[in-house]
Amino acid sequence: MNTDPEKLANVLQVLAAESRVRILQLLREKAFCVNALAMRLQVTQSAVSQHLRIMREAKLVVDERCGPRVHYRLNEATLARWRAEIDALLAPPDRTDDKPENQP
């Protein structure tokens, strides 16, 4: 898999914030509203909303209206694509021979 470096950098940037990683971990369990996430993370609703906005723009989370509340869940398709891209980046190189490129 030949991943676009700019897209991969954007993925890693979204995951670079500790709060967003914690949100991702919580959303792996089930969908949550902003208030429930804020309580579990012990941060303000505003802070959670800002992180969710970034995650929504990256298509990592999707929102679903449930009465007066909006619940957020992970976008499993995006998560699977990101996992594959990161795996491809970190995988050992495919070596058919161990000679450096400039040697005969």
C-alpha cells in the first residue's frame, strides 16, 4: 500500500492529542453524547466539542441525533482504513534481496 504522506500526516495529527485518543478509546466501547464524554474525561463540554469537531472533519466519528442529544460513534470504515495505512507505514520493508540499491 502506497500511502500519501500528507494524508498519513493528517491521520497522525488527529491522533496526536491525548484527549482525542481517550475519546477514541471510549467510543470503541459505545456511542456517547458530549456531556457523557466530558464527565468521563473530566474536561469541559466545550473541550470535548472541539475535539469531536476535529474528529468529525477527519471522518473518524459520525454523529447521530437521539432526541435532543447528539451521540457520537466511531466511523469503523475510516478506522479500518487508518489502521491499514499506519500498518503499511510501520511494516518492515519488503526485501527481495538484501543488496543496497546502488550495488550490482
